[in-house]
Amino acid sequence: MENLNRKMTPTESLQLQRATTGADIAAGEKVCPVCSRETRDEYVPLIVLEEDLRQLINANAPDTREFQAVCERCVRLFERAKEQIIKDAAMQKDGSHVLSTPLRLDSDERFTGKDVTIAFLDSGFYPHVDLTTPDNRIIGYRNLLDENGDLSSLFQPDAASWHGMMTSVVAAGNGGLSNGFYRGIAPDANVVLVKLARTGRITERNIQDGLEWVLENQAKYSIKIVNISAGGDFEQSYLNDPLSQTVEKCVARGLTIVCAVGNAGHLPNHPVFPPASAPSAIAVGGLDDQNSINRTRRGMYRSSYGPTLDGFQKPEIIAPSIWVPAPILPNTPTAQQASLLEKLDKAEDDQLHSIVRENPGVESELDAALDRPAYMLRQIIALKLSQESFITKHYKYVDGTSFSAPIVSSVIAQMLEANSKLTPQQIKRILISTAERLPGYEVDRQGWGVIDPRQAVEKALLFT
Ligand SMILES: [Zn+2]
């Protein structure tokens, strides 16, 4: 049975699993119908689980397959998810989109990045409460455009602030605005935020200045990891590119440099630019896991890929780059819109019109539909919630390798918490050796495959 399974395409093996019954499992079927992991765990019959837990597992199971039992790990995962959903009234009721990053990647929750510092180089930031409460973990902020020590730009919710707020919270947010549910994999890590530009536009020179600032301040903040969800504009050989050489210098000084590989994989030219193309950087491509823990649903995102001008395999690994939960920037029109839509979504039909009337100018399509019946307002509300990818009034789904890179940075923070002696080279080797190849996709696109946080941390612990 197992050999047969290996040779099948994902669709065929899915069909095979569709027929899996409790009897098959008892007879030695070793693939869980929900997560598709081969497991030696005991299987748990659904019939013994509580009704709401059973519903939640079904809502997150692939397609409409019939199954009677799931692995113990899935039961544990969804029990945790259920607790969070009960605690957080803001969560969507139908259970369809409940998955957080740690849940989807099955990260090892013994490690939270405690006492490890990640520096983020980005267009701008915001002190989001998921980073600042209950303890402020923003231990350093530098705006390279202003005088040293000037914090004013950190508190301005402008367009440039969005990107870095999202990357830093994806990695190190503690999910404070969702009772801990939409947390990153390193919710106790410290962060240092380096603002590189006045707008979203970042140049190669900006990134290099940022890295040089990190080198000068590495000891002051104990910076171990640098996350760069930005790239240059041209392919360059590292041999004569100043930014690539700065990356190499950083790695030689003990910094692990994590770079987003870019989002141009759907185009004929999809090269990887510096800094991701530097040999010692860890370049991260995109996984599309369809917001599911089922491994047979995994596919590639349209991330850029090499080989580079120097012939290096880039990306080295991939991580979720779509359906990534990220915070909404407070005090913006988007935040107002999300808040109104959530309120309407929960309201009774006979309240919809008055709520829209009390909030003019927030959602113009609703303002214009005030003379329509409630069911039509409902349709607009549902459409807007999905168009804007709102999850709750505080979080939305985002995509791009800008968000895969911080997921990898957060796993590295766990690894360094587990074993602070690891060098950047050892970290890269562990990530590569524990990654899992996606069947059916070229090696050039995915490198060594999907990051496996649990195994990476396990190997970090054993490394001496
Ligand atoms: Zn399972």
C-alpha cells in the first residue's frame, strides 16, 4: 500500500484516501485523512469527539471526504483551535478560516523566540499592540531618514507603515487582538525595527544602509536574525554587487539574513535580485497551502526563482505566502472599514440600515444601498469582507513572499532559543536538511522544499 501511494499523483492519492474508513485504518492505513501525515500515532474515531470539535475538524478537512477517524495530533491541534475560537468572539462563526501560522506549520510551541532579537528592514513600521503588550518587545527603532532617536515616524499610521508592521507582526506578534490565536511562531521574540524609506519604494542602497546600521548595532541589541522583505531591481553577480557583499559580511559576523525572493514566478523572467541572490542569504519562496493542514493540498505560489547569475539555487526553502493572517494598521480608513463590516456581519437584519446610517463615509457602496432591503445589504457586506480579505476587525489575510520570509525568521528565532550556539551556516543547513520537497514541482522553484519548523527545532536541539 505504501509503495503504491508514493507513485500516485496527489489527486489520485486523494481519491484513494476518500475511501479510507475506520476499518482501513485498523487494517494498517497509516495516512491521516485530515493532515495526510504518515503517523504511528493512534487514530481517534470521530464518534468519540464532542460535536463542536467534530464540526471544526470537518470544516478544515479537505473537500467533502468521508472519514471516521483522525490522528491524535490533529485532535490536539483542533482542540487548541477550538479553545481559541471560544475565547475570541470576533472569530468567524462558520469555522472556515480558523487556521493560524503555527497551526498550519505545526510548529513546536515549546519555543517562542524568547530572548532572541530579530531586526526587520522595511519601508516603515507601527508599534502594534501584538508587539507591545503585555511587554514591549520593540527594543530598538531607527528611522534612517531622520535624526537618530527620533521616534515620531513610528507612530504615524501612513502608507509606508503598513508593510513593516505586517512583516514584524507575522513573525513576532503574540496575537493580542485575537486572544493569542493569530500569533506568529516567535511570539516572545524581541524586535528591532529599521525604517529605510519614506514611501513603499526601497532601493538597493537603502537596504545596504540598513544592514550597515544593523552591523553597528548588532551587539547593542543582540541582533541574531535580519528579515528583509524587500529586494533590488536588477540581477547582479555577488562578486561585484556591494549589497550582496554586505550580506556576506553580515553572515560572517554571525547574522542570519532572511530574504523574500519576490513574486514574479508567473512571468517569463523571474530572476532573484539582491539581497536574496547573495550566496549566504536564506532566500524564501512561497508555499500555497490553501490555508489547510492537509499536505496533499500544498502547491507553489508564484514566487520568483533562479538559478542566480552566479548559478546558486534560489530560493532555498519555501513557506506560506498566501492566506497569511496579518494585522490591520490601526487608525486608518481600512481599520474603520473592517470594524464597521464586522459589526454589520454580527448584527440582526433590522439593525443593518441604522448602523450604516450611523457610520457615513466608511463604506460608500453601503451608503449608496441604504434604500435597498436588508438581504441586499448582507450581500454587499459578505462581498466586501471577502474582497478585502478581512478576518476580524483587527486582522486580514495577505499574500506575497514578503510574509514567507518573516515566517522563516520566526522559526530561526525558535531554533536559536533552542540552541543559542548555532551559526548562520548551521541554521541554513538544518533548514535545508529538514525541508520537505513538494511533489510535482520543479526543484528550481521550491529549492529544498517546505520549511518544517518542528523538525528544524528538533535538529537545532541535537546540534552540538
Ligand atoms: Zn492528522
